[in-house]
Amino acid sequence: MTTNTAGALERLVAAGADVERACVLLTSPSPVNLEASAAVLSRASSLLSECGPLLHGNPGRVQALEEARRLRTSIQRADKLLASAAQYHARWSQIVGIMTGGYTPAGEPAAVVRPGRLCLQG
């Protein structure tokens, strides 16, 4: 295994560990866990972007490809958890809209207006 392939394998393993950490966080999708999972997934994405050039044209990359397949499975799991969290929060937003604003003339739940999350300090 070349140095580049070994480096790519290390990054794939680290990215996989990050995605698994995100999956654990996403099993309880509170706002804090969603933000933490975003940071962990961002780091995994950075690690993955470094892998391609290291693997390109290197022989003996079978282990890296196996790790990439495991990583793909973890990413698919994270995708399902993120979709579930989005549905959960969208439904609660809809319920809050109904409870606070009732229904629109079209029979749809009222939109919930939330304050922004931007904080500027001088």
C-alpha cells in the first residue's frame, strides 16, 4: 500500500467515525444535536474531499474501497436520520402554526414566523 493510499484510508476511517458520531446525535434530533451533527458532518466532508486525489491512480487501494463502501452505508443512514428529523420538526412547526395562528383561508396551517438567528455585536 502506498503512502497516498494509506493516507486516504486513514481519512476514510476518520470520516466514517464522524458520520457514525453524527448518526448517534441524529437519533435524538434536538436543536443542539442537529447543530453538533452539522459540524461533525462538515468535518467528514472535508476529510472525504482530501481522499480522491490520494487514491487516484494508486494500485492496491482495495482496503480503501472497502472502507468507502462502509462509509457509503453510514452516509445513507445519516441521510435517513436527517430526513426523519426534518419531517419531525416540520410537523411540529405545522402544529405550532395551527395552535398560534389557526388556519389560512385556504385551509392550510398558518405559517410560523420565527426570529432570525443572527447576532451582531459591536
